[in-house]
Amino acid sequence: MVRDNHIFSLIQDELYRQQNSIELIASENFASLQVIEAMGTVLTNKYAEGYPGKRYYGGCEFVDQIENIAIDRLKKIFNLSWANVQPHSGSQANAAVFQACIKPGDKILGLNLAMGGHLTHGSSANFSGKNYQTLFYGLHPDTGLVDYNQLEEIALKERPKMIICGGSAYSRDWDYKRVRDVADRIGAIVLADIAHPAGLIAKKILNDPFDHCHIVTSTTHKTLRGPRGGVIMLRHDFENPLGIKDPKGKIRPMSQVLDLSVFPGTQGGPLEHVIAAKAIAFGEVLTEEFTVYTQQIISNAQAMASEFITRGYNLVGGGTDNHLILIDLRNKNLTGKQAQEILEKVNITTNKNTIPFDDKSPLITSGIRVGVPAITTRGLKETDTIKIVDLIDRTLMHADNDVEIQQVKKEVALFIKSFPIYPEL
């Protein structure tokens, strides 16, 4: 078989880009080599529809063991009674929860996408907005924090079947208890989507959603630093709200309904090579080294936020409690699109992002989202993040000065070279 040198050369180019750029996209991280290695194994050849011990295919002896290890490690991380590690992504995990808990046309209440929510929390472009009646709460215009009073007011008036907490661009912690208290008054299910802060929650740095939220979903990359994938978790099992029964007429517990909603409800064969990588990543999360890592994430994010504020940047929410910062660039006379493209010229990677009450389209935006998980994995500390803010500020404030842009680009290359990743590759 002829080696596909074209594709492999592009993979090498991407490796070079990652090694020589300052990666500040909040949803990205650098998985360990053993996580990457697991995804490139013969496990990709194995079909294993069903669950360990209950497969529809033969030859699953070893993938059963691997998947059980992944489940056991995840349960240990978050003190769970049940977990499903098969979802291919966080979005598919959420889709399975929706299917298991509510009916098409039911009302859901989530954080507005334009204010830091996620597509799967009710966006009209997504299955969640197409199949369900969507309601949204937002951030308070004065504080940039979740407006729990608005959430409560909408919930009591509209009585949604599900309330979703979590987002993709919210830099503060969540009051899960407050949300649950509201949900209990109207009999709603609470779904916490912790895709972004999961690694920080795992190490008890942020509030624990599990005792207050009925169901918790997450991705396995971002702050968990694993492969791209999703999980669904329960600390406490409960009776499913749809009254779905087993063959003997007994109402199934939520864990069984969720299992059925993942397979065969929303996807077929699990990706056992990715599940092996998840198991490895979960093992890494259980180490003291990962505890130190998450503590450094917080230190780096807060140092970076403080430096941005010192230099006159407006941060949504006034700062950060987690791994990300959302910057309102309107006082700098820049759009998010402009900032992202200018920074890419000096090999600093960010993403444009809408801000609360944005007057620009999602393709332009008034802000950028900045995150520290990837640079923290590379070993950067607080003083290094301050240096990065200086490089960002000089780039944005001298966007039309080619000489300065080229100078910053050289400094970026020299600076990040001191923090190598994947030298073995």
C-alpha cells in the first residue's frame, strides 16, 4: 500500500503549528502522548455495539475491560453512581439526555448563546432549537454575571421541562443550588453541561454540580485534557420523568434510560479507541500532578485577567473564576474578527466571540475568548501569561505597523520555544 505522504505532511504541518504558536483557544488543550497513542491503535478496527457484557458482536473481551476501566475511573473522579463513556462528543451526550428526559415540543430553558451559552442549549440552528420550544436567560447587564432572578422569573412563568446550566464562554462559577431550587418548584430536570470547567470541578476548585443537578454531561478534552469525546454522569440515580418502563412493566431508572438513549437511541457502535484514550486521561486526572495542573490553570487565568484589566481591556464579568476570559474589545475600536486575524499573524491563536448584548453579528463579534489550559499544559506560569498579554496588546494596538507585527512574531517564536510540546514527535 502506498503511503499517503500528502496527508501525513499536512499532519506534520499541524504539529509544527501547534509547537510554534501560543494556543489560547479556551476549548483546546494538548493531550498526553499516551492519550494520542491509544487513539491510533488497532482498537479502531473493533465494532462493539452495546455495553460491556451485553454486546451485539463477538470478540469484545478486551474492549469490555477497557470500557469498564474508563467507567470506573470516571466514577471515582466525580464520586458517581453511574456513567456512560460512549458519546462521541459533548453535543451527542446532550442529545441523548434530551431524548431520554423530554419529548419533542417540550420547553427547555438555557443560557443564551449570545451571552456565553452553547449551541446545544437551544440555538435555533441546532437540534435543540429545532425539536424543542426554547427559552433563554442571560447575563445581568451591569455585572456580566448569570441573572438568576431572570432565570427564576422565566422558569416560574413558562414552566420548562428542563433547565440547562453551563456554557461555552462564561468565565464565572455557577450557583447550581439556586438553579435546582427553582427547578424543584416547577418539577423540571436540571442538566449541567460542564464541558469547559470539568477538570477544575474534578479537583474541587469550582462548585460541585452533582448533588444539585439531576444529570451532568461533559466533553473529555478541554480542561480534562483527554481525547475529543463526551460523557454522561449521575451521582444519584432517579426514576425517569417520561415513565419509560422495562419489559416487566417497571419504570426504568434514569441510568438505564440514558444508556438506551445513547445506544441505540442516538448513535451506533462506540469508538473503543477513543474510549481507551478516555480511560488513560481519566487515570491522569486522578493523579496529584493533575491537581497541581488545575491549580496552575486558575493562577494563570487570574494573572492574565488582571494584566488585561491593568492595560484597559474590559472583561465580561469583571474577571474569571475558571480557565477562560471573555474580552469586550469595543473600547479598543476592534471587532473580534479583526483581533483574531491580527493575532494569527504573530502566531497567537484565539477565537472571536460574541459578548452580552453584542451589536455585531456572530461572524464579526465584539469580543475574543481567551483560555489558558493549553499554555498551562506547556508549563507556563503567571509571569509568562503577563508576557503573553504584552504581546497581545502590542499586536492589537499596532495592527497597521508591519514592522512591529514582525517584531512581535519573532518574539512569540523565541518565547514559546522555551516551552516545547511533543519533542518525541
